[in-house]
Amino acid sequence: MTETDTLQDVLAGEHAAVYLFAVLGARTSESGAPETYAALRSGYDAHRDRRDELIGLVAAAGAVPVAAATAYELPTGLETPAGVARAGLELERSCARAYAAAVAETTAERRTLMIGALNDAAVRELGLRGTPEMFPGADEYADR
């Protein structure tokens, strides 16, 4: 797999994250659940910015950036604020796993970008009632 392929994979994940964070935010009341709303809004903004940055990197590498799907499968359990927060947490964890994998497949500035994205995702997990992890995005080290 080339570095551009890795960036394309992460970009595809970012397209999904932007879509899903928008849906989750729309199912959250800013006045009724302000902390959850703020965490989801932060996730949406961060993933939109990261998506745009990845589009530029892929294009700069001479490739056509992968397009977003027309729709994505929604998680279940979105009927309650707790269910929405759980879905947001799992989405952020999924992004962290993608970034962790991309760290191993990239070099130089792109690796620095992936490390930063992994760190950002790990911090946003905390805002969605996640717990700190020694190795975020690396499930194989979760027991350490």
C-alpha cells in the first residue's frame, strides 16, 4: 500500500465522520445536553478541517481524492442523548484506530499529521465520556 493509498483510506473515513457527526449533532439539543452537543460540534469541526486537509494532500500527490458516499449507515440507539453520545464516542474511537494504522504507513510530515489527528481524536473521546488510554487507537495494547 502506498502512502497516497493510506491517505485515501483516512480521507474516506473522514468523509464518513463528517457526515455522521452532522447527523449526531442534529439529534442533540444544545440546551438540553450542552456538553454532548459541544463535543459533537467539536468533532464535526475537527473532522471537516482534517478532511479538507487530506483532500489537499491527496491532490498534491497527483491523485484524485476519494469522494464521499451519498449516505452512510447510521448507528443504532440514537433515540436518547446517552445513545447519541455513545455513537459519537465509537465514531471517534474508529477514527483513532484509522489514524493509528496510518501512523505506521506514513512518513515525515504526513506521519506528524496522523499523530496529531490521533492525539486530537483521543482527547475528543474524553468529551464523549471516554476513558484515557495509554495507546489510543491501538486495541491490541488496551490492557496495558
